[in-house]
Amino acid sequence: MRRPIALLIVLALAWSVVNIDAPEGAPLRVTGLALGVALIAAYLAGVLLERLKLPKVTGYLLFGLVCGPYLLNIINRPMARELQVFNGLAVALIAFIAGLEINAARLRPRLASIAQLGAVVLATMYLVLFAVFWFAWPWLPIEPDAPPALRAALAFLLTSVVASFSPTVTIAVVAESRSAGTYTETSLAIVILADLILILMFTLAMELVRWTGGGSAQQVGLLAAASWEIIGSLAFGAIVGALFSFYLRSIGREVTLVLVGVCLLLSIAARALHFEPVLAALAAGLVVENVAPPEGDALKRAVERGALPVLVIFFVAAGASLQVDALATIGLVALAIAVLRGVLAWGGAHLGSRLSGQDGPVSSMLWMSLISQAGVTLGLTLIAAQEFPTWGVPFQTLMVALIAINQLIGPVLFRNALARAGEIGQMDGGAARPH
Amino acid sequence: MKRQPLRSRELGGADPLDTQLGLPQQSLWQRLKLSRLAPHLQRRAALGLRPGIAPAVVLVPIGFLLGPQVTNVLSIEVLAHLQVGISIGLALLGIFIGRALAREAHHLRALAAGNIESAMTIGIVAVALWFLITRSQVPVGADAVLVALCLAVTAAASSGHTADPRSDPAARVATRVADFDDLLLIAVGALLLVFIRGSYGSFSPALALAPVGIGIVVAIAGLLLFEHSDGESERGLLVLGAVALLGGASAYLMTSPLAAGLVAGLIWTLVPGRADEVLTREAHKLQHPLIALLLIAAGAFFVPHATVWWLLVPYVLFRLVGKILGAVAAAAMLPGIRTFELAGYLVPPGVIGVGFSLTFMFALPSDAGRIVVSVAAAGALLSELLGMFLIPAAPHVDGTAPPAPPAPAGGATA
Amino acid sequence: MSASPRLWLSRETRLLLIVITLSVAVLVVLSRFRFPEEDAAASVAGATPLPLERLAARATYDELATIIAELGRRVTPSVTVLRVESADGQRFVPAVRVRPDLLLAHVRGDSRIRELIGTAAPVDIAAFDEQRELVLLRVPADPSAVVMLETGALSAVRPRYVASIEGTPGGPALRPLFLGRTDRVPDDRYARGLLVLGGVLLASPGSLIFGLDGSFVGICVIDDGYAAGVTGQSLAAAVTGMVGPPSR
């Protein structure tokens, strides 16, 4: 009973403060309030939902959605926008944690079968989605009268974006549920592998659309751009991770402060240099954990424990920025694509598991980790929409609706799968695990 | 139980993560073969001087270098968005002050001495600066009385953090005085913010009580949540949320986050239960990053304008005069400390004055705000440097090296 | 973690050094292909916002109104509107307080200042710079309303919103102004040159430009058919040239 009362007190305080005789310009100073309300109220909402056997993550998302600008407007539009400011930091920290969790030595024996599984899943999704989009093009709300070459390029672009997953949400669910085990590791590896492939495919698709649409190809070569984004990101992250390791070993003071600085560097500087922050932060974590690991698990545990507020804010911001109005306009088509995508993930995962010799939870539930879509997909959609405004707007609306559906369903499914695999909470139990 | 020194209000000893990781056995200086510098520093200590670098001395210049005046890494737009961290940092400082007051309030003489000292400093600096501004007609971008009062409040803060209160009884008394002197300046600062709002727009007088209301409501929510929280992650999240609510709600209404934090800190400490203990352990993890943010932001907002240079020297000098005269009045009430010792310990201003200047900056018109924060930040830096030379060397009780930094966790209980 | 004095040679240290060296080499090689015709660092700096700038979320249009209202509260006490008559008719020009007792405005040489709107003060011209068309008016001293000309953070590259203050019969009026680009062009009258404001006529001549944080950016003048701004630093130097340095 204490928690519901505290939740009501926090919401009442926020409501009173926002409705009191606020000074001019108050909306500009809304961030702290949004942060406080989101942290306490969303967390308590997540805990309450957990009692209803639903994942906390869903509670955070639903809190963001219900209290967000589209429904109750307790977290109004400026608040939601300010919460997004933290997302860059959140994404870097989440990927850094994932890097710290990946032990290369432990993963090495299974790397080949995981790569085979990932290749089959992705090939299934790409081939079938492309075929479906090609044939169904006249009924899709994006440039239905496009000539065949442009139609093929656009179908390929749509395929690459629809087939994308969300490494951030996947890692965030793992971190939040403190899961560890074979299923967790395989899911993470597949999603990260898919992220690398996505960057290549999307770059290729954009180039094809430019070429078939009569525009000029970019000055920078396709391979150069993709290499910079993939290999460059990993190299940049490795440098940051190695410097952080040096700092830990030689100075080792004010580590919290330096860690925050590292995450800022990985999110902001990486973007400024055209790197992919998720990959850079992942590489940094990998180097810290696998090249010169600090003694004991203190750093890993501290980072994981400190990540909870970041994860809550990440999901609340995602919920508050879900554009439910896009669902109203284009919901049925998006729903059909979401169902098709889910079926393909299921089929691809089963086929891949059989071919690569995977069994157990990986075979039966891998598809559940492949449903989430979030920031990466939205970012790619925006890039395409900005460059091709003629058909970009309906393309963006369709993708935003699809992301809204998958964002709501994906984390629930994945957390459910983690629970059924018996891997939730195993991260804490793994402290004594030999590396 | 082991008593945590009061100075932990601002820095709280080593960063908890550093302690968990274990410091490298050899310092960087030793690895770089520069350890021969150490005897020189010790010699200074033997001469009666205690070298110690306060955070302001390092972080304010770093902030200036990163700020719009030099590299523009922290541009004006970015700094505007850092306001959230500044409000949260101030609320956290308020909580620690509230805790210190609640624990030490039975030292009534020190309480009275601290507030007399701070009232004298506020009075002396305010009158002196007001006189200088009005006589010289130097442009300060707002009403001279307001600017002088804002600067006086920032000047009144003290922190004995370069002293070591565990090894020196005089330092212990001085640190207590430095803690208590914050009470008056937080009250004056909160009222001043209401007055500033009244000068530049419509306001409701009831807002003067807003920090108290915010502090009480968040404290109640904290009491309901902290004690029954499960696990370290959850406790950390709830404490961060409570501090963010204190800072965020205060910033939204343009009232004092320090005052809201002070009220909440008092309640959490005085009400029986473990809320205070949970709060201390978790808030300690936020302390260093937030203090660093406050000082870096202050440095970044610094403008090297003629008015700032014109006000800086009188600010530091009259602050010193205020502290000396305040120490004369305060030392007479306190056994166990001599006037010059107390004055020396009260010279370092710590972070609170800089924090207050940032709060004023967001409330005052643009130019006046930048002047206040610039003078306060540069004044804090100069006063910290002065403090390095004025604080007497503390004889160690056992004649050995100073004790190691305190353990961050539960040792906070008195 | 080894605590040996030979730490610099430990296996982990060597591995870390190899990682850094290889990564730097990879980045150098890749940057040759990714940024073939320009220096990588320069390209990155020019193509993207300043590093931490991404933290600053962008304001939407409805919030811009709030920002402008807040800005008006801060800066309008420093602005007085002049009623000016010239051959073209009557105009209202904003003047900014640059010293406790001096207002600065940009007024054409053939104009006559008739009135200071909203004050009972008489028109008392302290100095007029014919070449720059700047006028200083003496008014009752008010140190609290002085704008510091030099503090404005000028960024000559990035697009951004600023506020333009123009004169109206009712007093100063603010409106947001988008500066797509602000190129610096040389000008004989000002040592620091002029800033071209967006390349089109967005602000009327004589209007005052303030940053959204309240810092003074400059005065808008018309120069060869395009809107240009005289920066705060140039104006401060001009004022000193007209009436000497400020007295202490």
C-alpha cells in the first residue's frame, strides 16, 4: 500500500507544480521535473504491473504512453522531448553493459553456429519480405506507380528497414531483467550481427534508390561509408575502451565521473564523427572486459546496478514518444506487416536452429527476441524520409506505426522468453562464474 | 558507530566506485617517477601550511576552457540544458546540509555562531558591493541592491573541507560552524529568489513557501519508499528520483533547490527509521559527478568582462574581511578554537556559494546573472587558493599520516 | 591486475597498446576513403554540430513563443523606442542602453529624433557618428538596465534562432528570427567587419538582435541591399570612439 500512496503523492506533486502560478519560461525548466516523475512514478508503475505478471519494462513503456502527450499529457510534449535528450547517454551505457557481458573466450566455441543461425534468419526475412513487398507494392501507400527499377529499389529499402531489430531494446531488457545464459547470449549475438548487416544493407538500398530514382549517387563510396560506420565505430570504441582500461589501471580515481564521460564520448562524439554509437560502446565494453579486465566484478556490477535509472528513462521516453496517431492512419497495413515480420522471424529462427544444430530455448523462442524495433529503425526511416520527401512521408508514417506495434509487443515477448528460459536474474548468480 | 566527518557534506570522501574497485597500489606520480615531488609538499605542511587542491581550483578553469568563451564545447545552448543537473546537484547539497543540521543541531552555540558569522559576511559584502556599484555606476545589468545581495549570499558560504576534522579538534569546531552558517544563507537566498521574481514579473507571495512544500512532499514520498525498497539498484533509482523531483520542481517554480533539499534532508534525518541511512549511501554515489557539474558549469558561464574584474577583487577582499570579523564574533562563543584559526578554516568557500550563483543566474536578467556567476566562480577559486595558505596545519592526533578517506557507506550515522 | 613496478610492460598493457595502435591505424586508413577530398577532422567539424550540441534538444514552434516571452522579460527594460522623422516619414527605432546614462541607436543621418517613447526624458544627443549612422542619447542614469555589448556569444557558422527587437509606437516588440547563416564580411567602418544576417532582408534597419539566452548579438543595418549586423564588440569600440571609455 505504501507504493501506490507514494505514486499518488509524486503524481500529485507534479500536477500541482505544473498547474501552479508558474513563472514565465517555466516550460523551459521542465527537465528535472520530468526526470523525477519518470524515475519514481514509472518505476512504481512497473513494479505494480509486475504483480499482474507483466514485465516491468512494459510498465515503463505503458507509463510513458499513458502519461505522455498523446493521452493524459502529464508528461507533456516538452517533457517528452527533454527525456529524449538522455537517450544518447542511455544507448551508450546500455551497449557498454552488453560489451562488458560478452566474454569472447566463452562465446568462441559457439560462434560459428551462431553466425550460421543469424545468416539463415536474416536471409529468410530479407528474401521473403522483398518478394512480398515487390508483389504487394501497388497496395502499399508508398509511391505505388513507381517504375520497376525504382520499385525494386524501394522494396529493398523497405525490406532492410522492416527487417531491422533493436539491439538497444534487447540489451535493455537483458540488463533490466539481469538475465544471463545461452539463450540471452545467442539472442544478443544475433541482434548485434543483424545490426551490422542492416547498416550495410541500408546503405546499399539507399544507393540503389538514388541511382534508380535518377538522382546522383553520393560522392563518398558505398563501401567506404559502410566501412567507416561499422569498422570505424568498432575501432573508435576500442580506443575509448582501451583508454578507459588504462585509466582504471593507472589512476583509478573518480571512476564514476570518468565513466559518465566515457558514455558521453561514446554517444555524442561518436555521432559527430559519423560512427554508430551502439557499435562503438559495445566495442568499448568488449575491450574493457576481454583485453584487460579489472580485478573482480566490481566495475561490471556497479555499472549494471547504476543502469536501472537509465533504463527506466529510456523506456519511458520511448513510450512517451510513441506516435499512436500514426497507428490510427495506417494501422491496418502496419499490423499486417508486423504479423508477417513476426511469422518470418519465427520461421527463420526455427529453420536456422535446425540447420545450425541449436536446440532448447534458442530453437523455440529465438524469434521472441527479434520482434522489438526502436531507435535504429526510426533513425534510418528519418534519413530516408528526409532525403526523399516525395514518398518519404508515407514511408515514415508506415514505419512509425510498425515501430509503435513492435515496441509495445517486442519487450513483453522477449522478457517472457527470458523467464521461460529460466535466465532472469542469472546475471547476479553469475558473479562467481569463471571467465 | 563511526562518525562521518561533516565535511562529507560536499565531497564525501572517495568515490564509492573507486573504493569498490580498489585504488592502484602505486600512484601515477610514482609510476611516472615523479614521487620526489612529495617531500616538497610535505615540507610546506611542516612550515604550517597544508597544501590541498580544492575541486573549484581544478574544475572552474576546466569549465572556462570548455565554455563559450574559449572552445565552445559547452555552448550556451548546451549549458541551458545542464540546468537540470545543476538543480539536482543543488538539491543534493541541500539534503546533506539538512542532514548535518539535524545531526548537530544540539550544538546550539555553534549554530548561533555559524549564523552570526554568515550574517556578518552577508552584511559586509552586500553593503560594500552596493556602495561600489552605485558609486562607480558600473553596469551590472540589474538593480544594484539585488546584485550586491546575490553576491553577498554567494560569498557567505564556507566549507572547511581542506581541513581534516578527524585529526584536529579546532578543525572539527570550524567545520561545524561552516556547516551551520549555510542555514541563514539558504533562507536569505530562497527569499532573494522570490524577490528577484517579483522584480521582473508577476509572482505569488505564497511561492516563498514553495521550497518547504516541495521538501515536505518529497520527503514523505521518500519515507514511504526508501525503507522498503528491494536491492541496491532500486534504492539508487528511488533516491535519484527523489533528488531529481526536489531539484526539478524547484527549478520549474524558480525557487531554491537548496532550501527544498534542506527541508527534505532534515525530515529524513529526524524521522525515525532507515530512510536517512539509505539516502546517504545512495546519494553519495551521485555526489562527485554533480559537484563536478556545478563547478564546470560555473566556469563555463564565466565572462571575462571588465565589470567582473572590477567586482572580483572587492568581492574576495570584503569576503575575507567578513569572515575575519565573523570569526571574531563567533570564536568568542565557542570554546576550543582561536579566532585566527576559525577565520582560516572559514576562508575556503566550497561549492555552495557557486551553486547559489547558478540559481541566481537563471532568475536574474541575462547580463546580471552572468556577472553574478562569474564573480562568484572566480571569487571561489581565489578564496580556495587563499584557503590553501591560510588554513593552519593540523597536528595529527597520533603523529602519523592523515587517515585514509572514510568508507562511503553506512558510516554516516552519528 | 598486476601491481608490479613493471606494469607498463605487463601483458594486459601490451595488449591495450596493440588495440589502440591497430584501431588508430584502421581509422586513419578508413578516413582516407571516407573523406577522400578533405581533411577528415575538418570535414567532420564542418558537417556536424559541435560535439555536445546534440544534447541540446531543439525547440518547437510553440515553445519558441515561450522563449521569446521570457527573453522579452529580460531584455526590454534595457530598450527604449525612439520616434524618428525623416524625408520618408515617421519611423520607430529601438535604442539600447549601453552605459548607465547613454542609449545607442542606428539612425540615418537625415533623420530627426523627436521623442523617447514611454519616458519623459528630453531628446539629448550626446554624440553622432555620421559614418556609421550611430547615435548616442543622454538619458537619466540607470545602471541596472545596461546591456553589455561584448558578452554576446557570436557563432558565425551555425544556423540558429535569435530575437529581433523592433520599435513600435507602443514600445519594443520582439519576434524570432532564423539566421540560416551569418557570414562575416569586411567593412571599412568596423575593424571586425559586418555579419551578413541570413542573406535576405529579415530584420528592419536599426533593429536590435539578441540571442535566445539574452546576450546582445548586434544591431541590424542595411548594407548594399542585404541585412547585416554590427556586432557587440564593434559597437562597443564605436561607442568608446564617440564618447571615450566608460568612467569608473
